[in-house]
Amino acid sequence: MGTSHTPPNQPKRRYAPRLPPEQRRAQVLDAAFAVLHRLELPELSMEAVAQEAGVGKPVLYTVFKTRAELVAALLERERERGLDQVVAAFPTDLIGSDPVVAASATVEAFVGMALENPTRWRLILATPGGAPSEYREALRNSRSIILDHAEMLVRMGLALEPRWADVDSSLLANSLLTVAEMLGRLAVSDPGHYPRERLQGFPRTLVRLVMGVPPGE
């Protein structure tokens, strides 16, 4: 007669259901992202991710062999999603629009993205000191893409207003993007001091000041 060697009070090992590799990868990345709602990136551990995903650490290591590999994949996924969000927010045609309203609305939309998904935008706007160099380079490339879209929007707006013909479109686009980044960074890093109601509406005021639009126009 056989005897069991498992102590009666020892917890049973968890066995995760089998998933195709891509589904498992997405599950693990989603779990890591959820952990970062509560922790900063340097505090992210493989154990915390495995627990959040409801799998054992051996399952986790079949997808990502190291923590560095997991972090790199998560940062890249969120960077791509953030870039898609921003590009989709740019208007494609300003005909019949108020350029000041269009420019400020685009900045406001950017700040709204940060407020709605602070975890993603904290990773993008407050780049962790330990982020891989490849990620930092990818962020710079993404910013260049966004800046190109911003400059195209500014040029369209300036063409509709002859009184702004002498405005440097490149410098203005860079200024607007810098302001958007600054407001987004404040939204995700210090929401208690910079709540939504404080940030909303500020882009329009700033754009009007920069463009020399008198109050009431």
C-alpha cells in the first residue's frame, strides 16, 4: 500500500492552463502593467508579475527569461500604444477651423491621455533611470514622429492666418509639444497638486498668449 509524501497542510502547486505563446506573452505583459498601477518600475519583480498573472514563476520564465527582457518588452509595447494614441489625436484638416482652438485642443487631448492612463504615460514621460538604451532611443524616434505631425498642423494653422506669417512653425511646434509633455508629466507625477480641473483649459490660454490673440477673440 503506497503512502503520500505530501504534508497535509502544504498548499498545492498552481498549474496554469496552457495558452498559445502569444496569448501567454500578452497575459504576462498585462499582469506586469497591472502591477505598475501600484508600484514604480524599479520595484517590479518577477514574483509579483507571476502572482498577478495567476501563474507559477516557471511559466513566467518560459515567456521572458529575465526581468530585463520583460521590462524591455513592456516598455516597448506601451511606447507603441502611446505613439498610436497621439498620432490618432492630430486633426488632419484645419479648413473651417480656428487654428488656436485646434492647436490647444490637440494639447488638451494629449494631457487627457495621460490623465486617463497614468501608468502608461508615467513610463513614457518620466523615463525610468534604468530603462534600456534601446527604449530611450525609441522614445526619441517617437518624439520626432510626433513633432513632425505637430509642425504640419502648425504650418496649416499659420497658412490660415496671414498675421502669423512670420511665426517660426518649427519653434512653435516644438514649444507646444514641450508644453504638452510638461503638463502630462505633472498629471502623472503629482496628480494631487495638478488635478484634471487645474490642467484643463490651460493649453488654450497658453496658445492664445503665444499667438498674441487678445482676450475675447
